[in-house]
Amino acid sequence: MHLSLNIDDALLNQAKQITGLQSDNDLVETAIAFLIDQKSKSINPINPAKVFLASGFIGCGQGDPELSENYKAELTELLREKHGDS
């Protein structure tokens, strides 16, 4: 498609400097793609619950900072408390 635009030279040069693009055509295409991407995010906002579920996160908790060293004793104690001395 052929498009004729009048763009301020200072604005065009600043955009080229920031993006590293030298071609006017590439710069306009990049700007349009960026605008579409930003607008589509506001139209279809990201659902935090879906992102969380898709992340594979399995849980968190608080505990002894030395748990990796004494997990067997901790687990044994928890099982005794839950099921009685065996």
C-alpha cells in the first residue's frame, strides 16, 4: 500500500534514534504494530488468575529455614502429632 505522510523531521529523527531503525517505512510499520499491541492489551486485559494457573506454581509456606537439613525429623514429628506415637 502506498501512503503519503507529513511527519515532523525532529520527531522522525528522534524515533529513528531511539529505535535504531533507519527506514521510514520500517519505522511506521513498527509504530503501528506497537500501537496495535498496546491497544489490544487494554481491550483484552491479561487475566491474572489464568497467568497464575498457567505458571505451574504449586504453593508456598513458612517454615524452619534449616528445613533442608532437618526435614526428616520435622516430618517425623508432624506425623507423630497427627497419628500418635507409633
